[in-house]
Amino acid sequence: MASEAELRKRNTPKSTNADLKSEQKEQQPKAKPNAEGSRAQESALSSTAFIVLAVLGAAAVLVYLNPAVVTETVYEFFGFDTDAAPVEPTRAGFVADVEKRDAVKAAFRHAWLAYERDAMGDDEYHPISHKGTNLTEAGGIGYTVVDSIDTMLIMGLQDEYERARKWVAEKLTFEQDANFNTFETTIRVLGGLLSAYALTNDSLYLDKAVDLGDRIMPAFDTPARLPTSMVNLAQRKGVRAEDNKGLVSTAEISTLQLEFRYLAYLTDNDEYWDAVENVMRTIRSSSLTTGLASIFMNPEDGRFVLSAIRLGSRGDSYYEYLLKQYLQTNLTENVYQEMYNGAMDGVHGHLIKKGQYSGMTYTSELIPERNPRGEIQWRLMPKQDHLVCFFGGSLMLGAVTSGAVRHPVSIPPRPSELTPRGKRDWQTGVELIETCVQTHDTATGLAPEIVHFRIPSDNVVGSGVPQDWYIKGAEPWAPAPYDARYILRPETVESLFIAYRLTGDDKYRRYGWKIFQAIETHCRIESGGYASIINVDQVPVVHEDKMETFLMSETLKYLYLLFEDDSVLPLSEWVFNTEAHPLPIIDAARKANF
Ligand SMILES: *[C@@H]1O[C@H](CO)[C@@H](O)[C@H](O)[C@H]1NC(C)=O
Ligand SMILES: *[C@@H]1O[C@H](CO)[C@@H](O)[C@H](O)[C@H]1NC(C)=O
Ligand SMILES: *[C@@H]1O[C@H](CO)[C@@H](O)[C@H](O)[C@H]1NC(C)=O
């Protein structure tokens, strides 16, 4: 039960969607994929059309004579370009906003130089105590250094880069006798090395990547060939995590593929490719009837375990990498497009919801529960992790690739360039980004780790102020709940970067600049570095003594690229791994074999 306090006034969005008051039937999603989602979508479309028409006044007659007017207007409203005369796709040619771009670069130096001064080579950095720590007692594996290298290259920080490279050449070793998380080590360290290699052709990085990849490979030695959560890098042995009963996270096992496939491509060693492709085959053969995947699998039998379905933690990058595997091999592996399409249909049918007051679009989670008769029922939980904010940009990227009828599409795409699915995904993506931006409407201008959305049955009392989201458990007199933190996460600015590249709409730069300024105001530590804050709704802020490595690898990189010229890392040639390490789109001879 929440209280009035947590329902402080938030600005409600400007949208006057007439769909607002429609009941969302939050409690029992039907077993019919799509029905609900497409209904909501239709009504959103028609209501938006209604408003546009009202504004246009006498247009009704025109519409009667030419219904296409409505469609075009609606799509434009959602960020589409209309199908005006030109037939050739329009190109972007965005110029850099040099001042803002360089401000982001200065922020990166502020972070890096403090780390280098206080903790060079340590895995993690604590900017308030000016100390570094390693993930394990055995010693560091270059978690922060390797995660930051490609950002230095992209920003043209030559001196910092030279010193980081020297550290990799002289100090980095993976001969550490301890257990490391398979997924995190792959996306941050292997991904960072591969990206550094792609940007330089310096064999140092490829040699290190091969060494690390070979040490991770034994993780795949389980009966179902699903990788264990942990791996001992010195002993070259997969290790089952003690928590979660030895189960593996769906997102963790399905977010190694870009990295190992690129490594296979560079080395002509198919074993890497086989190992990660086999995971995808196993997931596919579990026949996901709704396209949605539960967050745990059993490495003994390769089956899904009854558990939550969500786009947040342990689920998120499964969906991200379905699309990105399809992108990585230049839209040639249709099995990933099929899986991605099925997943997006499932997401629209079951997880996409509209806020009851403002109509803001958000994603829910599904929690399995047994009813008194012992049957499984899925309860809808209107909870959205900040992690989910990658999804708006991902949907838009999917729309212009998987959902396009021709390549490349215009910037922004015209409706006629997209399939019906592409149009649907584009629209949802645009709306979800708006929602994520709105969750920055806090005292600090930073978004919390987790937000909940109001539903009729939530028993949240008081307030009377129509608003759609709140931070659960936030009370003025109590310690801030875990949900209220901002830990320098990148997902919203990641989506802003992609949305800007695909639309050229300056509002995405404005949103990003505001978020950057909030980070500068509230997270920057004067003596160097940036720190997490424990409550986005409290000013002055209380810091936590931690600077996550993804600040330098993702948050500041995406902000920099948002203000950079669009010839830098074009999305038609690069695909970003889930830690924002760019990998080239490859022309691989090898194609999915299932
Ligand atoms: C972290 O590990 C590295 C490499 O093994 C070592 O040089 C460094 O002293 C360690 N740092 C801390 C804080 O223990
Ligand atoms: C690296 O080598 C590839 C293949 O020869 C080439 O296409 C690419 O431009 C090179 N990249 C750099 C940064 O030198
Ligand atoms: C991807 O395929 C398109 C069309 O076949 C081609 O023009 C483009 O050069 C390819 N891109 C890469 C990076 O290989």
C-alpha cells in the first residue's frame, strides 16, 4: 500500500489522448497474443486522429473524401515523415553540436582522470573514498579500463588512450583464479576488447580477446550446453551460481552472441559461433507460444523454468540481441527476424500498457502465480525498470530494419517504407521514449531505478492528482527505497541517441542535454569522478561511493554520439553490444543453421 507522499505531483504529459480513461484490464492478460494490444493501438490511433481533426476544424469533409489524410496525419504525429513527393530515401547529414559534444567529452575526462589517479587498473572505482576495488580477491580483469577504451577512441582522447593501451599491453591478465560472471565479463571486457580491435586493427586487442574467449568457453560445458552464470578464468571452468538454484538467466545466456560471433568471424574459429548459436537454437526449440521468454532456464535440460516475464533485469537483452543478431549479419539470418517478430508481437499483446490518467505508454511484467485450484495464472505487475528504457530505441531500430519494406529507409521513415509491424513498433518506440523521459520529472531531473504505474486495483491512496507513475515505498521520513536510486545508467540516453539518428528530431538532443546537465549538477564529484545518488527526489543529493563502469562505456558515449556528427559510427555499419561497444556489421559466410 502506498501513501500520498509518494504521489507527489508530476507533470502529466501534454498528450490529451482520449484513450486515457479506457479500462486496461490489468489483472488477467488473456492467452490470446495481440488482441488487447492491437485494440489499444487502434483506439489510440483513432483518438489521436480525432484530436488532429479537431485542430484542423473543417477537415471532416476532406477526410470523408480521402481517408488517407487521417493516416498520414497520425503517423506524422508519431514522428513519421509523410509520403511526400521524393522517392529517394532522405539522408540525414546531421552536424555535430560541437559545444555540447565537447562538454560531454570533458565530463568523460573528469571521470577517467580521477579513476586513473586513484585506482588505475582496478576493476571498480569509488570516487568519494578515492579508492579502487577488484571484483574478486584474485585480482582485476580490466573491467573499467577495457570498458572505457573505445569511448576514448571515439572521443579522440589520444593521450588517455595511449596510457590505457599501455596498461592493457603490460598489466592486463586473465590468469585470475576466481569466479567471474560469464555475461558481465563477456559484454564489458570481451566486448570492449573486440570494439577496440574493430576501431584500431591493433592485434593486441584481438590476442587478448582470444585469450579471454577461450577461458570463457568452458562455461558452455553443461548438459544442455547453456553457459553457467560464472566461470573461473584461470581454471577454465564453468561454475554454477549458488543463488537461483543453479538456474541461468535468459538474458545472460542470450547476450553473448554478438561478441562470440564476431570473435569467430575474426579468427575463423567456428567453435565460438557454434557455442552461442546453440543457445539460440535451444531457446527457439522451447517453442515460446507467445514469443515471450521467462527469465530463468535450466542448464540441465535446456528448458524454461516457470518464472517472471519482463523486459527488465534478466529479460531485457534477450529481446535486444534477437534484433542485433539479425543486424550483425546484415539482415541475412531470417531465423532471428522471425524470433524477433514473434517476441515483439508477444510484447505488444501482453506487456505494453497505457497509463490510466495521461495515457502514457509503459511496459508491465508478468508474474506467474498458482490459484487455489493449482493452475498457473499470470499476474500483470505495472513495474518498469530503468533498464527497460533501452527498448524504445530498440523498437525504432527494429522498425527501420526488420520492419522496413526497403533499405535504407528515409530519415525519419515514411509510413510506406514500413510494414504494418514496423509501423506499430515505431510508434510504440516513440511513445516509450517519451515515458522514459517523463520519469526524469523528479527533484533532480534524474530517473529512478524502478517506477510503478498506477492501475485501478493498486490501492494506492490519496493524492487526487492525476498522475501515472510513482516510486514505490518512497516516504519523506523513511530511508529511500532501492527503487529511488540513480546509478548513472545509460538506457534512456541510449534510446535518445538511436531516436535522434533515425529521425533527426532535435527534441531528442534537447532531452539528452537536460539529462546530461542533471548528471553534472547532482552526480559530479568536485575532486573527480561521478557518483550514484540514492534518491532522485531529494536535493541536495546523497551520494553513494560508486562510479559504475557503464558511465564511461555507455552513458557518456551515447551522450557524446547524440551530439556528434552522424558520420561517426553510422547505424548502417555498426551494431552496439549491450554495453555500448560498437561492433561492425559483418559479411559473414556463416549463417544461422537452425
Ligand atoms: C586489483 O588487481 C590488480 C591486478 O591483479 C592489482 O594490481 C591491484 O593491486 C588490485 N587492486 C586492489 C585494490 O586490490
Ligand atoms: C582495419 O582493417 C579493415 C580490413 O582490412 C579495414 O577495412 C578497416 O578500415 C581497418 N580499420 C582501421 C581503423 O584501420
Ligand atoms: C549490407 O547489405 C547491403 C545490401 O545487400 C549492402 O549494400 C551493404 O554494403 C551491406 N553492408 C555491410 C556492412 O556489409
